[in-house]
Amino acid sequence: MKKKNVVVQGLGFVGAVMSLVVANNDKNQYNVIGIDLPSNQDLIDKLNQGIFPIQSSDVKINSFFKEAIKRKNFRATSDIETYSIADIIIVDINLDVQKGVHDENLNNDYSVDLSSFKKAMRTIAENCKNDVLLLVETTVPPGTCINIIKPIFEETFKNRGLKQLYKIGHSYERVMPGPNYVDSIKNFYRVYSGINDDSADAVEQFLKTIISTDEYPLTRLSNTNATEMSKVLENSFRAMNIAFIQEWTEFAEVAGVNLFEVIDAIRLRPTHKNIMKPGLGVGGYCLTKDPLLASWSSQYLFNSNKLLQSEKAVVINDEMPLHSLKTVYNHFKGDLSSKRILVLGVSYLQNVGDTRYSPVAIIYEKLINFKAIVTLHDPFVEKWDEYNLFTESNENVLEKEYDAVFIGCPHNQYLNTDFFNSILNKNKSLVIFDPHGAINENSINKYINHSLKTIGKRCLKKY
Amino acid sequence: MKKKNVVVQGLGFVGAVMSLVVANNDKNQYNVIGIDLPSNQDLIDKLNQGIFPIQSSDVKINSFFKEAIKRKNFRATSDIETYSIADIIIVDINLDVQKGVHDENLNNDYSVDLSSFKKAMRTIAENCKNDVLLLVETTVPPGTCINIIKPIFEETFKNRGLKQLYKIGHSYERVMPGPNYVDSIKNFYRVYSGINDDSADAVEQFLKTIISTDEYPLTRLSNTNATEMSKVLENSFRAMNIAFIQEWTEFAEVAGVNLFEVIDAIRLRPTHKNIMKPGLGVGGYCLTKDPLLASWSSQYLFNSNKLLQSEKAVVINDEMPLHSLKTVYNHFKGDLSSKRILVLGVSYLQNVGDTRYSPVAIIYEKLINFKAIVTLHDPFVEKWDEYNLFTESNENVLEKEYDAVFIGCPHNQYLNTDFFNSILNKNKSLVIFDPHGAINENSINKYINHSLKTIGKRCLKKY
């Protein structure tokens, strides 16, 4: 049987791994061609040289990449002509939100600019086969497949003099970079839909060939609005629950309550197991914007005059790191100049090197503004792309002395390890800022003059 | 060993059952005296006549009551002298919130009036033994034990010339009236604290004698602010998650999305298992006010200038039933006059007869205002106290004809039962309003001219 051509549009955190998963499908049914913009030629080159562009602790990434090279069924390109040979096109490009400032009622003047997303859809429609299956995985404002993508295809196909035989489906990914990067696609639940039954059937048939659907059954929803809404809803649910706890964290602090112990107690109730703990902030590509996509859709695609309250969750979460920073600022009585501060972890995700919208960025920027001397460390982030900065090696970190340690991301390397103990040992007097409540107090018990400050805990214990 | 005297202040939903549980403790260690205001003499009389004042489906209520009568260790009174013989006093009185109107930013001008609660505390302090253990179970604004109760005891004991030997603890209940009414106290997790270590120790010792703490270990928190906050936090968490979904329900309806199927799909993720489903509204004594107690405390006991966003959840939830009502209103094109509407279930809780702040109340009142002819049915509520109204028997309900059925509370009696089918059979053309999504569509499939309207589902299917 002739292999089908699957073109993956967008080779970022989702598209890159999605390409490998498709290329590695059990029956070797697909030729996969990843496509990205010419401005991302370095990414394309890397992939074609056999280098996976994203640092990952998942060993499957390597073996999947090797298998694809062995099968010779994966390559990357920027050539849009590629769309013309695709049987299936998977859309994994970004759709960004531009945030502005917010007012006292926590309303943000963000905007959603669909122009580059529309342009990408038009490029496909202008070049694709007339019976292509377009599978959109990008997180989009609910209503996008029907109200934005379909009209583009309709119009373009009309201009091309083609029959309207294309199929459009939507099935969002739940990709988690990290140790289960591949399995977050291959071995996880999926929701899907199509603009009509044929489209939904085609999506189902395809997904069954790349996902372990026996163990993780697919869920078909009635229309594309539903799957699009499902994705932004599940992320808004998380964002909102994080924002909720941020407010209570601040309340707990003024009331002298250790919110960590309170939440441990509440979590014993099965109905309350998912209540969040205090933390530094929200990072990553999804939770920081998806509630805004939803609220935007509600207003601009469905003419509702109601803002979703979830919008405010984004504002509250965006400001979370400033709250932790205030603790640092107050501890040093407002003078951070020349204070030597070691920031451990710059990623937003534990044990993963993902710095997209990391809340540590705000901490870093503010510390620099306050003229602190900042040392950055992260075992998963060699180079912090957003700042074009290299993090320091274990050796370098251990050589220096510090006034404070700030736990930016509680990677395992920092939790009761020799590395962490060496830092504590080396420094005579140290304050540890731990917004995640990750450090065991007893582990620093033996260090005279060391203190631990946790967000959500008012207590500053001196040992 | 001489039995200890335990006085339970307040004989409502919590105090009544708490009294029985204490009186039934394994080692028969306690004499229990329930006390309530003289204005509740009927309640007191009932209890002394061996009649439990709350209708309940829990068979344990009966057996516990019988055992207490056999042991002769429970009686009720309004005599405040009783406090003078108490070794332990359990506070189970109400602390209410008066709600007002809200502005466009969903801020409500509610007020918390502590005067009757303070008066009750003063009555105890003026009459109790000097080494009494006061165990507060009432849901109070965080800070109440330390900032309100303790000062009352300090001052009153000083005036009485007593040493400050009282102990004050806080341990909130998680009582659920219904089939597990007794077990919601006896076999469930508890959080506790005291204003000092002696107080916390005394609470622990007492709770161990009435709760199955081997299976459901107690959690001790650092101070009374923490346990008080824990209670309002866990209820605010629920209230906020319900409000969140209400907003998305309205969004789903304008976008033509069946939110029930979306949420079923999302719940497959372990991290999202507790996401709520659309519904009629929030009832009961706790979720309708606890977020307000928290926000009030934050402002008035801890001088924070921040309102908690959870406040707005209360406003959103209070308005939820109006959304369901709009569906009814629109269906009948704004003319409900003389429409015969059967309301099935007036309780706020499934399979339980608890009408406190039931969202069905708003539905009922509005239907009456619109001059509909309303028939009320609820197998668990013989008399709807708030309206001094008796619900109708199965026979009466089946005799009449209706234009519409409104599922107020989805008791099991309404789900695919002969009773429900008889209603469907009897009526030629019927619209069923089902805000809970409880009725199986297929079950009404065979009834020509019947239709089902669900909140959160846009579809109105005609069979």
C-alpha cells in the first residue's frame, strides 16, 4: 500500500513531536513532512540533520527520531508546494494573544490578531489537494473552524474552480513537554470533531492509527465549536483555579495562616482533591492566554456582550510573581542593590526545560532592575532563549556565595540533594525564598542563620 | 467513671445530629443536653418527645435516636443555666449573611451581622464553668475565635472574677443531610485547632471519642484562623467552580455547544475530574454565603483592602436559576399565564429533603408571578417550610394534566421510573425543562410531541 503524505504545519513544541509520532505509527503508513516558515530555517535544518530541536528528558523522543530516520519517512521544509502532495495536513502553528494593561476591575485590553493564522490557512487552501483532510490542533477561539477556516476554504476553492471536497476536523492536543512528551500524544485521551460527518469520520480514522485508542478511547463531540471550546475550557478551569488560590494565598498571609497545611487538609476530600496550592505563577503557552481566546470568541464570534470572568484569572495569574517578589523586596528592606541572588530553575515546569512565558522571567527582570547580582541555574535550560542568556553550570554555582536563593522552579535537583546541601553549606547566612513550598523545612534545620520564606506561609523561621 | 456533660448549642441541621452522635459514642461517656432559643420550643419539645425534627433518609438517625433514649443521655432545653454544668460546649448555631443588591461588576452589598452570634457567646461565657472546653463548629469569618470569641471570654471571666482557664477550639463539620447524615460526622475527615495547645489537645481528645479517627485521621492546623479559613475556602472553591461553569454554560448556548458532552470529555483527565456540570443553581446553607464570610473577614478582621473574587461567584450563582427560567419564558413566548407547570423536586439536594436556599424557590416565585398554575412535588419534602406549602402526593400529581414539567431537583424518583413515565403517558404534548441534564433523552423518545430542554444544551429536540 502506498504511504499517505501527512504534512505537519508548524514545528514547535507540538508539531515537532506530532511529526515523530505520526512517522512512527505502528503500520508505517505515513510519509511525514514538517513545514515551517523560511524564517525558521535553523529549525528545519536541525531536523533534517537528525537533531531534535527541543531539549527533552523523554527517552522516547530519541528512539522515535531514530526510527523515523531509519524509515526515511520524515523530513522538514519551508516549501509551500509541499501542501499540494498532502493527503492530511495537521495544523500546529501558534495563535497568539497580545496582552495590554488592565484596569482596577482586572479587565485586560488584550487583542487577538488572527491575520497570520488566516494567512496560513489561505496558503494551505491555495495549494492543497481538493479532497485533503485538514486537522486543526492549534488552540483557537471557539468558532474558528466554522466561522473562519471554512469560509477561507470555500472561497479559495471556488476561485481555484475546485469542488468543495476538503474535510476539516479539529482535535486538540494535550502535549506536555517533559518525561512523557511522546506519551502525552500517543497514550492520552483525545477529543475530536469535524465540520461534517465525513470530516469527523476521517479524523477518527487517522487518530486511531497514531494513538493507543484501545486504552485511551477517543471522544467525538457534535461539532467543531464543541472541541474548540473544550480545549479553552479545560485550560481556563486550571487558570481560574490557580487565580482563586492566589487570592487566598494573600488572604492567608495577612491572617497568619499556612495555606499549604490548610490545602493538604482540604485535599483529603475526594470532591476537593484538585484544589491548587500556592505557587510562583503560571507559565507556558496555554494557561496564560486560553481564557482570553474564549472570552474573545464569546464577544467577537458569537456577539455576546458578556465577558467571561475567567479573563480576570489571567490578570491575577500574570501578577502572581510580583507577589513573591514583594517578599524578597521586603526582606531586604527595599534595597536589593548588589545583593547576590541565586535563582534556581527558570523553566515554568518542574523537571522540564520549557521557558515559554515562565513566571521566573518577571522575577529575573525585576531583580536586575533593582541592581541585584543574579546567578541563574537550570539543569534543563542551557540557554534561556527569551534573554539569549546561558545558565551557569553546577560547578560555577557552587563556587560563588549568595545572600539569597530563590526557587524559581522546584526541579528535583533542588529537593534534598547534595547539590542543594552544598549551596547551603557554602553560605554562612542565607535566606531561601520558596514560593512553591517545595523545600523541606527540616532539611535546612541544621544550618545556623538560614531561613526559609514561603509564599502562602507567613512564618519566617530562623534556625 | 462519671459521664461528662456535653451541651450542644443550636439544634438545627448540624446540632441535632451532632447531639445524637455524641450521645451514641462507643464508651457511653457523655450526657448530652441540646439547647436552643425559647422561640424554638417546638423543636425542643419534639426532641424530648422522641421525634427527630429533620426528615431524613438515613436509617442511622432512628437507631441513634433510639439508643440515646435507651441510654437516657440526651435531652433538649432552652434553659441557659444548663451551660453551668457543661464540661464541653459545642457551638452549632447559625451565623448568617444578609445579601443586598449587586452592581454591574458583580459586587454585592451584603452585610455580616455578628450581634446574635456574639450574644450567644456572651451567654455561654456568663454561665459556663471556668475550665470549660468551647468547641466552635459554626462556619465563621476567619479570625472569629481569636478576635471575637476570646475577647468576650476574657472580659466576661474578668468580670466574673474567674481565672482564664477556658479552652476554645474550632473544628468545622462537613455535615451532609441525606442517606449518610450520621456518617458525614462520624465517618469523615475532620480538621481542628485551638487558641492554644491545651485547647487543641482537648478538642483532639474529644473528637477521638466520637469520630472513627482510625479510618478518618484528624488534621490539626496551627491556629484557629487556619481551620476557620479552611472551611470557607473549601466551600468557596466549590461555589467558584460552579459559577465558572455557569458562565461557560451561557457561552456554550450561544455557540450551539452541548456543554454536558464537553465536560464528560474533559473529566477523563485526572487533573480535571472535578470540573462541574451545568445545573439549576446553588442551594443550601453553606455555598450560598461562605465566600462572603471570607471576603468580609479579609476586609473587616484583617484590614485588607482587597475583595476576594470568590464574592462574585455568589452573585453569579444566585442568578443561575433566572437563566433556566429564561428558557421556560422564551419557550412560552413570554406568556406563562395559566400554563400548567409541574415542578418536580423543590429540595436543593438530590434525594434529600433540604429546602434551605433552594434555587427552586426562585423558579417557583417567578412562575407564580407570571400567573402560571404550579403543581409542586417532592418525595422528600412534605411541607415546604419557607412557603408554608404542602407538596402534592403522587396520586394527585398523576391525576392532572400539564403543559410543562420543570425538573427542580433530579431525585431518583424522576429518573426513568414508572412515576415519571406515567406523567409522560398522561400528557399529550409536554415540554420537559431539565436544567440538570438528568433525564435520559432516549427515555422520552417514544412520546410523540414531547420535547426536552436542557440548560447548557442549545438543542431542543422534537420527537
